[in-house]
Amino acid sequence: MTMSIDPRLISVRDVELGGGHRRELARASTRGTLRRLRPGVYVDTDTWRTLDEAEKYLAVCRAASATAGARPVLSHWSAAVVHGIPILGSWPTDIHRLMERTSGGRSRPGTVAHPTRLDTVEIVEVNGMLVTSVARTTADLAACASFASAVASADYVLHRKRKTHLTKEHLRNGIEVACVTRGRRRAHAILEFATDLADSPAESASRVSMNLAGLVMPELQSEFFDADGFIGATDFHWPGVRLIGEVDGRQKYLKPEYLEGRSPGEVVYQEKLREDRLRNLQLTVRRWDWQRANSPTRLAALLRPAGVPLRRGR
């Protein structure tokens, strides 16, 4: 019998309410047909294998929210996965939650507690879970996550087409509340670097690598036209050297939401036609993947020979 918070999760409580016994779940876990996520919460092993890393972490967060005596206030990475905010790198395995500073609550195996004044925190409910608001979550990540990952998260939240409609001013206010002392300067530096023009985490990672490599930063989402009309908006554009930069992740060619009913081959062909039109405008095009996007050295080795200069005073 399943839990209302996620139909894929199986709880001891619901099994017992249906006349079963917790020993059945324990035996299934021992056999490997069920996977234990939290005490008293399991998921079918075959279902677990179909989930990506973010979906697996989200399932763990849902299990934690459903089994705690009082619903925890999920924060940091746990709130990010609930809101659908991307990160760079691997998702954690521990649950991150806020605790009232005066309650004496501490971290324990599987849970990281972040003491704070809960009366200062904007808390929202998402699919039955209590989580910090998008603005507060982004501020917490800016103070704690790696620079590149925090930028990717902030870029996503600020994106001009995002329904949250959050601005840098909203996030600045979130930083002032969340980062009373520790991490405030760093968080503001991340917010200053963030943009509403990055269309993907791969673009965010590329921008961070360009900055670390000391390269002149490009224009984002420049639009190009030819005699046949609109060609497209490019990821990166260096007007001074007539160079276009495009970063391609696997999702662009494999995930249904990016394919939009097309086959991967059709997407590749359309990208080729688009690139040919750009080259006909006397523009040079350079493409790279996730691995190069995350490496300042490798990205610079591609872009410097194409004419991208170093910043002055570096």
C-alpha cells in the first residue's frame, strides 16, 4: 500500500493499515526487491533503477518528509531538488533541514541540521513537503555550494522565462536574511556574476570556466538573421573576433522535452543547417561538451586559438 506523498514509495505504516506486516518489507529489502530509503520507507528496486540522480534524491526527501514526527523544513540541496533547481555535480545523500536555533536540534546520520531563526525564514509547501522558498534556497546554496554550482542554480532561478519571476533584488534580500555573517560576501559575488540569460546549467558552467581562465566574457543570446530570416540566438558571441560559442549536452539530443517530437538525427541535422547559416555570415563557430565546459584549461585551449583574448589587467 502506498503513501500519498509519492505513489512510488511504500511505507510500513500503510502496509500495516492494509493488514500486512513490517517483516514483509524487511524480507523484501533483504532479497533486494525493495530498497530502503529511510526507516520505514521503501521503494521498488526496479523502479529505483529507472530514476535519474535528481529523482532518486527527491524520493529520499519525500520519504524523510513523510516519516518525520513533525514535517521537517527542507533546505539547501533538499529544497533545491523539490523546487527543481539544478546543481552541478552529484546530489547529496543526506537530507538538509532547518532547525530552530534554540531547540538544540543537531545533525544525525542521514540528516544535516542547519540552525536558524525559523521566524525569519520564508517557508512554502510543495507537494506535501515544507521547504524554504526559492529565494531563500538560492541564497543558502550561494553561501554553501561550489561557486560554479551556485551560479548554475542562481542562473536557473533568474532565467527570463522562469515562472518564478524572481529578480536579483529578491535574491539580495534573501542573502541578507540567510547569510547573517558567514558566506554573505561570497553569496553576493555569486549573485553579481549570475544572469537571466543562461539557458542551461552547461552554459552557466561554461561562463564560470571562462571567467576562471581570464577570458574576455562573451555576449549571451545574441540574435542573428540572414536573407531567409531569423537564424537563432547563440549561447555565446564575441563580436570583436566574430566568434560564436555553443555548448551541447547529451540532453539536447536524448531527452523528449528537448527533442520536441524530433529524432536525435533530425536535431543534429537542424543544428548543422543552423551552423551553416551562421558561417555564411562570416562567423566562426566553436562547440564544446560538458567536460570542456567544466574545465577552464580545456575551454581556454579551444577558445584562445579561435581569437578570444584574455581580459586586461588579469
